[in-house]
Amino acid sequence: MNVNQDLATELERIYKNEFPRLLAVLIRIFGAQNYAMAEDVVQEAFGKALLDWRQHGMPDNPSAWLMRTAKNQAIDYIRARQNKAKFADDLHRLLESEWTVSHTVEQAFHELNVKDDQLRMIFMCCHPEIKPDNRLPFILRSLCGFSIQAISRALLLSEATVKKRLLRTRQQLKNHNFNFPEPAHMQDAMDTVHTVLYLLFNEGFHSSDSKQSTHLMFCQEAIGLLNLLIDEPKIANKETLSLLALMHFHIARIDARLDEQGKAIPLDRQNRQLWSRHYLNTASQLLSLACVYSQRNTGRYFYEAQIASEHCRAKTFSQTDWANIVQHYQELIDLTQSPVAVLNQAVAMGYDGAVDAAILQVESLVTHQAFKHSHMPMAVLAHLYAMAGQVERAYQLAENARQQGGTPHEHHLMMQQIERLVECG
């Protein structure tokens, strides 16, 4: 590989790390209405880096070099547009004056302020009014530093579609107040952030790409963003810790989830020696910290982390404490009234010995509106009937589930579980 290729590769890595930080502070200065302007400044800073570093070599501190360049670019942009553009409301008057513009921008680029701006960006990108189809591309771009090309590859979308979705989202946020939610609204805002970041994690862990079961980078980005929140005790709460614990319990098993052909391996057949002790230990510590909080703000992620903990602490599948899992699911159901939790509880009930009751519970869900277009109730029934020794019925239900939907990976997983139960029977 030649020097220019080495530089391009290294610059791509730096871009991904530094783009979100620079963008956040520039939006703080320019205001959300000038998102495109902020992005232009970042792009120009990286363009100058490529030219300068190609000629003079990479500096000892590339991040500081980019920060300084973006800062100077921002000042130039402000001076050129002082009478044409409206910047952040609380900074507008300071940015109008030649006496204060440089100092104001300098202060905005202070490291502590940059971190605050990254947190503000998380709340902005998780705004509940952003449409679901637009949210993931916007998060990958604004919070994770993915290029248009990388987003296109990751989400199997054309670059034109990605650009349109980003543009729509920027336009939707033009009047957004780039600030922390008011204390009275912080809990609701955090609930939305947790949900969105978990969706990002799940998009990686249970990839919607039928050709790739795991997008590890999505999982890592979600964990990184949660770590930013955890570092701010005035923002993080019991659910933040619980969600981060849940993600660690899940990602601890990632090396054991797929076989050599990239097909899913069910939990009971996973090699537990491949589970990451580092992630499991971190997950347990985070869950212990979450347990210290009062029960008053206990949410779904706390109970889901408790369920994941039971699965991960068992030395073998047969040693799983299914009674505890059934109980945690009941706590989750009492809190959320989630039909998905009821479905999952039925599986745990089956393994706890109550197969007939579990079948009745799932059969009551088959016509539930939440599963109108889902194959999951049929798949779970197939699993339970196999557990009950009704093999022919199990295979018929499995075929019904396959016809109703799901990915090839999910079908493969379902058949593996049924075949294992038939063999054991």
C-alpha cells in the first residue's frame, strides 16, 4: 500500500472519530437551522487536512489540528455571513461583533463544552418527531461519523436515498432548540433516547440485512453513545445503566452466535466458552449499580437486563433458572403490558415445566393485533409443541411460521431448536 493510501485510510478513521465532535460544537455555534453550514465547515477542515498532510505528513496531534482548522473556518464563515445568517439565539449578538466573535468561538471549542454539545446532539438526533426511516441514517451520520457511502452500504440504501433522508431530517429540525431538555421533561427525553439507542443496537445485533446477521459496528456505536450519557450523572439514570448492562450481556455472546457459514446458533447450542468474560463482568457491574437506584423509576430495560443476566450466569443451558426468568418476565409484563413479553414468557414457562399453560398463553396471542404480520407466535408454538413431543404438529406450525414471514436466519434458528427438542424427546 502506498503512502497516499495509508493516509487516506488513517484519515477515514480520524474522520469517523472527529466528525461527530466537530459537528456538535459547530451546530452549537451556528444553530440547528444551519446544520448544512456546520457540515460544510467540517468537510472543508478535512479537505484541508488531506491536502496539508499529504504534503507535510500527519501532525503529532491530528485531532487538535482538525479542531484548530475547524475553529478558524467557523470564524471565517461567521464573518462572511454576519449580516446574512442567523446563528444560535444565545450567541447571536456575540457573533455579530468583531470584538467578541473569536473569543466566543474559542470558548465553544473548549473540550468540556464539546462534550456537552455531543450530549445535546444525542437528544437532537433522538427527537421523537424524527420519522423512524430517517432516524437511523441521521444518527449514523451525526453521532457516529459514518460517511454517506458507509451509511449506504450498511443500510442497503442508495446514496441518493440516504441524502434525501438526511436532508428531510435537517429541514425538520430547523427550529430545534439545540439544548438540554428542561428538568421537567428530562425523564421523557431520556426514555426516547434509550429506545432509539436500543433500536440502533438491535439493528446491529439482529441485523435486518438477510445476508449479514450481525453489524457489530452498530452495537459498538450504541454502547459508545450510552457511555457518553453514563459519564454525565445529571443525565444518566437507572434505565441508562440497565440498558448499557443489557447491551453488554448481549454483545458478550456475539462470538458464539454464528456458525462458520454465518448462520445463527440457538442459545442452547452456543459454546459458552466463547462468551466474553470482560463484557459479562462489565454487564454484571452495571446491573449491580442499577439495583442501587430506587424502584420508583424502574423501567423495561432493568427487567430485560435481569432476564439476560439469568441466561448469562448459567454455566449450561440446562442449569438456567427458568423460574426466575418467568418471574422477571411477569414484572416486565406488569410494567409494559407488552404482548412480545407475554410471548417470550411462554417460552420460559415451557422450559420451566409448564408446557401446556405456555401453549394456551401463546394461542391466545395468535390473533393479537401486534402480531398481525408476524411469524413469531407460530414459531413459538412450533417450539412448544416440539417440547411437548407433538412432532408432526410442531413441523406444521414451523411451516406456517415460515410462510408468514421472518428472515432465513430466523427460520434456520427455529428449525434448529425444533430438531434439538425432537432429538431430546
